[in-house]
Amino acid sequence: MTAPEIIIETQNLSKHFGGLAAVDDVSIKIEAGTLHAIIGPNGAGKTTFFNLLSGNLKPTAGRVFYKGQDLTGKPIYRMIHMGIGRSFQITNIFPNLTVYENIRLASQAMENKNFHFLMDTSKIENVEERTAQVVEKVGLTSQALLPARALSHGDQRKLELGMILAPDPELLLLDEPTAGMATDQVPELITLIQEVQQSGLKTVILVEHNMNVVMKVSDRITVMHQGKVLAEGTPGEIASNQEVQTAYLGGLYDLNA
Ligand SMILES: Nc1ncnc2c1ncn2[C@@H]1O[C@H](COP(=O)(O)OP(=O)(O)OP(=O)(O)O)[C@@H](O)[C@H]1O
Ligand SMILES: [Mg+2]
């Protein structure tokens, strides 16, 4: 048997804000093509950890390897060009542009290095085609020409997923994609994320507070607590881990529910 491909690995990664160790000596490996959830109480360091993976923050110590390459402290554009896409905890769209225009801009992020871009019609056609495909994939075709601000919150979350997908990343970092959504809209977005991961053979790292979602969709789960990794395992292992129950899951997820 060949060893599974590790798409992202951190070694002793830490981020301090003054005296606070928001991320504290975190070493994890994430297998390519899996859906890996990161859970933990508010302030556990999940978003800070994402910011270290995506290049939005530079670590105080430790290293980040993407497909074996040391990308520690590299700028965000390098991460995007390497194939890392991320969402933010706060919806990050241009409200006055249409759905289509928002996704086209995100597609072009990959092409912008090329100064001849605007003169190259075949490239323009590619972008238009890819944009239409992504709009369709996230189920927003009938709303493509509406300004983004006119969408419901749930549809704005789909649009945001489309903007991450547009440059065709291999690794998606999704920070609470269902936050603020009406409960009945959550399953649709989650199914979409699963489809993207499975049909596109992508790796998804998901921060999510909805434990029913996490337990259902994750291949593996890392639990963070006070900046550290408290536990790592399959959903079954995490749900039955006593330490995790005490620190976090108690009251939030009942195995017998
Ligand atoms: N830029 C910053 N400056 C100072 N402290 C920060 C900064 N960003 C985060 N922190 C602190 O670091 C800790 C971890 O925050 P982080 O946002 O990573 O947690 P989280 O697990 O994402 O929480 P939540 O579930 O609420 O989103 C918190 O104590 C937070 O107040
Ligand atoms: Mg957070």
C-alpha cells in the first residue's frame, strides 16, 4: 500500500498575540481528497490557524508545508497560485456587482499576472465559460444577473463558495460557511460542499460549529482547545472521546440523541 498523500502539514505551528498563544504548537497532517473538520469552543484558535495556513498571518514559530513545499509565511497570492482557496468568517462579496461579476472577478484572480490578458480573446472566453460553470455549480444561474446584495443570506453563502471555487483550488479552507444561515438552508450548502469535494477530488478543511453537520460529513476531525490540538480522529472516535466531551461537546452533541 502506498502512503496517503499529505496535502498540508503543520509542524509546531504557533501564533502569539502579545502574551496570548492563540495557536500553540500545532502539528497536524491532512490527507489529500478528504473532508477534515476543525472544531472547538469560541476562541480556541481555529480562525487564527486558518489564517496561518492561508498566509493571512505569519506564524510566531513553526512551519507550514503544502504538498511538501515549505510555504511558511509566504504571501497570500502565492497560496492562491499554489491552489489554496479560503473563505472568511464574514461574508466577503461585492454587494453592488452581480452574482456573475463577483464570480468572474474571482476567476480572473488566477489570470491577472498576465499583462496581455485583456487582449487575449481565447482567455476571455475561458473565463466567461468557467464563470458560467461555477454559477451553475453553486445553483445561482437564475440569479446570475442580480446584484449580490439582493440575494438572501443563504444564497450569499453559496456565492461566496462559488468565489472560492472559481480559481479551481485544490484545497478549500471554509471558516463557518453555514454561519448565520437559516437552519433549513444548511443541508443544501453542506451537500454542495460535499459534492465539490467528492466530484472535484478536492481537499476541504472546514471549521463548523454545527456538530450534526460535522459528525455526518467529516472524514477526520481535529479538536482545538486553547490554541492546542486536544484530539484528532474519526467522527466516531471524537464523539466518544471523554476529554472532548468534557471540554467541548458536552451539551452540544449527544451521541444518543
Ligand atoms: N488579531 C488578533 N489580535 C489579538 N488577539 C487575537 C487576534 N485574533 C484572534 N485573537 C485572539 O486569539 C484567540 C483565538 O481566536 P480565533 O478567532 O482564532 O478563535 P476561533 O476558534 O476562530 O473562535 P470562534 O469560534 O469564536 O470563531 C482568541 O482569544 C482571540 O481573541
Ligand atoms: Mg473563528
